[in-house]
Amino acid sequence: MRRPAPVIALSALALVLSACSGSTGGDGEGSGSSDPSGSAQAGGTLVYATGDAEPTCLDPHVGGNYPQALISTQYLEPLVGRDADGTITPWLATGWTVSEDGLTWDFTLAEGRTFTDGTPVDAAAVKANVEHLQDPDTGSSTGYLAVGKVSEVEVVDATTARFHLSAPDAALLESLSQQWTAIQSPAGIERGQDANCAAPIGTGPFVVEAWTPQQQVDLVRNEDYVRPDGTAEPAALEGITWRFLPDAATRYAALGSGQVNVIDNPQPDSIVASEGTDITHIDAPRPGSSNRIELNTAQAPFDDVAVREAFIRSANPEPGIETLFAGVTAPSYSPLASVEPTAYSDESLFGYDLDEAEALLDGAGWTERDADGYRTRDGERLTVRFPVSTNQSVAAEQSLFEQIQANTRQAGFEVVLEPMDLSAWYTALGENAYEAVSAPYTKVGPDVLRVLYHSDSTVPAPSGYFANHAQVKDPALDALLDAASASQDEAERADLYAQAQAIVLEGFYILPLYDQQNHFLTRGVEGVETLGTVSTPTFVDAALTQS
Amino acid sequence: MRGTARRLGVPGGVAAAVVALMLLAVVAPGVLAPGDPTAIDPAGAMQAPGWGVWFGTDESGRDVWTRVVHGASSSLGVGLAATAIGTGLALVLGFAAGLGPRWLDVGVARVVEVLYALPTMVLALLLVAVQGPGVAASVLAVGLATAPGYARILRARARTVAGSGYVAAARLEGRSGAWVLRRHVLPNSLWPLVAVVTLGIGQAVVWVAALSFIGLGAKPPSSEWGAMLNAGRLYLTTSWWLTVCPGLVITATAAALTVLGRRLGRVAS
């Protein structure tokens, strides 16, 4: 077991007790990003406490999950950025052009930019990064899929990188704006995977100084930092201590007692409790997919659409979302996040109807009931194995799953909830040992639908991860997603994506719950912003406040 | 029997009553709490203890009293099972070492010493790490981890009894080894163990609850007491009853079993 659990439990108690006695009063409004009780000061080290899993590698090219995106935002930068409206903005690339047929893209790089090891940020570096992502030995999944249509990067000259595509990719810029395709020093990559995982070398406002596993990563300021607009101006903070605190109660208590300045993944009741104190709440829902339960259609019982519909009709998550999340989020009826303009909803498919669920199961042959009240067919119990990643699902979400377990039991489902850590969870998915799973997937733009529901995505990426957990294989859906990906016409894309989402919803492949929750609570710091790409926080303009 | 009851005294009687109540919760939880421990009611979530909801409700609106009562079978049952494994193993090890040939005694003693060198909880964590979390794993883990302690007591008792005058006398009378074992060694070695085992059940309940508390034991929606403590911990500042109620029940169980064990020990001597 990787958790030094008794220590955590004891320290959690100690912290809770210290939080009770500590002062949490303040005159802040709990909104906006400034703290009126103090004044900003230059320097100092910010302490960030994350509840996400500790990455096994700090290079987001390897694998490619959200914890890696969170931390790498501080030291790696992408080719392009994206503002809150969804407009792609220059970053390491100052400009780009695309050919008529959509198969050739030229990216122009800023002159004179260097990585923190002195290596120039040039076209050769971009080429090396794409090749690194595509190299099976890297074991990439998220970045690998994002550059899947790039057949080759040609070095035209030092500042011009030409991307040759195998097929038009309307989502290319969005894909390249993510942390998982961020550009790092080719000299750093050359050191080999172990060295690069320990301390990737980028162009960001901070540099990885040391990594103490199971405890923290120390980041120090990049004194020569150049901003996306070309001005040289380092961050105000001297450094960031990135601590791993898996327990939500401990994190919140540490924030209240002033031991940390920023926490992620707070419990909804903590968010509500922090209102009206000097704690600031940042709500930055992730783009891409909504948070949903995927039903594995590759094996019984969910290979039968009637059984899937019965599960969804009997789940009734809404009352639980209302109470457990205390108004922090709203129910979703879409495969896409509400921040995606192309999101398509159909609430009518998800109404609670136990009688209908029972009738569907009777019709599907699950007619018998065993001694425990679960339905059976040919002596086989109607069991749904549901591995839950405790690193990704906050306690409120785990409670919601228990409620869904209780509700679907009325219809005769036996849901077996299996809480596990992230690595065990990946293993369970890889072994196909699940009937239901909640797997957050973040990607900028509606192209996430192709990653999640295209039949190609049932084939594992080099990391062994496949994103189509519902294992949807529908040629009509594939055709829509391919056409949307190739289309350069915004209106046509939106229409194709709407059709694709209708197929996903009407096939009862997923039970949407709400947006992928992405909340941050800050105290004693101002100027914390989240990026318009995958909603990770950046501390380039953050400053500690005197209180 | 009446003499035994008198010698338990008032504290012993109270302890015995608490244990009897716990056993009733294990055997027939419906008598104490007729409801369904997994029945949810989101609209009635987080109610403080009051009339009809003696221990309040949790974040899903489940009745905490019903869950605690129905959780007795997993918590106490698991404690009993773990102790049964521990004593079963100890019987074999202890008697083998105490009555067997010298080389066996030395061999068993070394094994017991090595196991003894590891704190019980560390040994249990190690076993759960190897086997993977779950109720069966924690039962086995706590059982194995407690065995060395019982084995030592048994070995010492068995040696004392075997070396006693009345055993020597019986042997001189020409009684068989089996007769001596049945008539003298077993009863005189085992009776003191009853008191220790009663103490041990309380300890095992706490250990199993501890394993569940850190997420290595019972799975949701089980209302095992340690798992309830863990789930309620997140709401400690707002809804104290989610941790205090199961916590008090664990304490009461362990205390009752300890008092009873002490009293039984005194009765035995």
C-alpha cells in the first residue's frame, strides 16, 4: 500500500483540532482574487497542497493526466494559448498559417527564446517534442492522441516549424494548447526518461528544483522568464512548494491554519463553509467531457442497451447532487462540459423511472431475484463492478456513487464499489475488470468526443490507457466524428458534434453527472489565475499578502 | 454459574450486559433497528441526533443508529473471527512448543519472536498490502498478527502444567500421555486463555476498525464502524455525530470486553 495511512489519519486529526482553535475570521468577501485584509508583497514561497494523485513522472508527455497538467503548468509552456472565450492566442509560437487543404501548418516561433538550460526554443525543438510524444517508448496517451494526425514536423528554418498532417485536424490548435503537448528542452529529453521525469526542463515561470516523493516538489523562480507577449519579467514569487496532501479534511485545515496558501479538490461543504471568510474560491470547470459514469458495452450485462437504460433510469443522482454538492454544481445531461459552446443536452433521457427500469430488465431476461434481492439471469447475478479512483473522486462524489448503488439496487442491480488508488484503478481498467467507471477526461474543445467515443479509442495508447471506457463501436458515430475533425467550417462542425452527442446520449452509454469539478481555495495570496486551456492555475502573477 | 455471576460484580455485570446487547446486534440487528442500513434519503441528510433519529443521519440521509447496529456483525463478527484465527493458530504453536520435543520448542520460539518483533498493526498492514484490502484480508491479518501473543501464553502455561507435581504423579500412576493432556494439561492451560481472549476480541475490534478507517478494510456501503468513522471524519467540524456515535460504540465494546475479560481472569484464578 502506498499510503502511510496511520500517519495521515493522526496528522489529519491534529490539523483538524488546530484548525478549530485557529482563527478563520476575516473581512474578505470571499470573491474575486484579491485579499483586502492584506497587501501584496514581492518574493516569498507559496505553498500549494494538491489532493490529486502524485505524478509518477513530472513530464506530462509521459502518460498524461491532470495531476501532471497541474504541476507542469508552472514550468512548461505550450506552443499556443487559449483565452477564456476560447480564442487561440500566441504563446511560444507567435503566429501560424494553414494551407487550403488543411494538411500543412506553419508555426512561427519567437526569436531568441531559450529553455532554462540555455537550449534555444527553435523548430528543431518542436520537432523533437512531437517525436517524443509519438515515440512508443515515451508511453504517452493524452499527448499521443492529441498529435495523432501529425505525420511529420519539418524544420523549415530556426523559427519556422511545418506540421504535415495525415488528415485535416480542426482541433490541432486546441490540442497543442494543452499541457500534455507542452514544449520542453530537447537536451532535457535526451537525458533519458528517468532524468526527464524527475525534472523536465521548460520555459515556464518556475523551474523544478527537487522532488521529495510522497511529500513535495520544490519549484524556484525562473529569473530569465519571458512572457508570451515577449516581455522579460519573472514571477513575483521566489518559489512554490507543491505538497501532496491526499486527505481533503487535512488540506482544508492546513489552509485555515495558514500552513498552505492554495488547495485544490476541496470538499463541497468546505467551499460553502469558506464563504464569508478570508478564503477565496476559484471555480474553474474543466473543458472537454462532463463528469459521467461510463457503462462498459464490451461485455454483459451492459452490452444490452435495455440494461444500460434500466441502470440509468434507476440511478436517480439528482437529489444527491443537490444535497452533497450544496449548490456548488448543477446536474448535467450532456457528454460535454457546460463550458463547451457545442455541448448538447437531452434531459428527457435521464428522468428517474423505476417502473420503466424494472420493465426493461424483465424484457432483457433478468427476471429472477436471488435471496439478497438482486436480479439474476441463468443463475448469473446482475453485478456491476465499479472501480472508484479515490485520487479522482472527492468524498462527496464517492457518497453520490453509494447513493446510485442504493437506488439501482431497487431495480435489482448489485453495484460493487471498489475504492482504490490511481495505479490500481488504471490496472482494473486495463484488465477490463469493470462494468461502470467514472473517468474524468479533459481536453480543450469538442474533439474530446473523438477521443472518448470513437472506436479507434478502444485501442490502448502506448501507455496502455484507452479513453473509450464505454467501448462504443458505432460506425455511424465514427463517421460523424471523423467528418467533424476534418471540417474547417465552424457551423458544420457544431452540427456534426451535436449529432454525435445525440447518438452517445440515446445509446445510454453514459450517465452524465455534472461538470468535471475543478475548485481552488486560496488564502493569503492574490493574483491566482486559471488558464483558458485545461483550467490549471498559474502563479506567474501571484503574490503573497501580508495579513 | 450463580457463583460466577456474583463474582463478576456490578461492573462485570454491566460489561456482560453490554456484550450481550452487542451480540444481539450481531445475531438479530432487526430487533434493535428494524430499518435498512443502506436506505438513502438525500432530502433528510445530515440531521442532528434527535427523537427517532437517535444517532442522526449521514450525508446520504442514512440513519446512523441503524447503520451502527447493522455494522456490529461486520465489526464484532470480524473481531471474533480474527481472534478465532489467532487462538486457533496459537493452540497449535503453543502446545507444539510447550509439549513437543526441544528442537520444536526452539524452532517455534524463534518464529514467534520474529513475529513478536513486529508491532501487530505493522504486521497487519504488511499482510493487507500483500493480499489487497478487504474484510477477509483484515480478518486474516489481525488473526495472524495476534497469534504470537497467545502462543507465548499457551506455551508457558503448558510447560508449567506439564512440569507440575500432579502431572508427574499421573504419569507415575501409569496414565497415558493423551489422558494427561485431556484431564490436566488442556483444562489448566485453556481456562486462563478465556480471559485473555475476551480482552483480545475488544482489541481485535479496534484493530479491524483501524484498518477500515484507513481504507483497507470494509468496502462501501458497509457500515463497519471503522469505515463509518472514516467517512464521517470529513464532516467532523459540521456534523460531529457521524464520528462520535460509532466512536463511542467502538469504545463501549472494547471497554465492556476488557472489563469482562479482567473479571473472568479473576474468576479463573
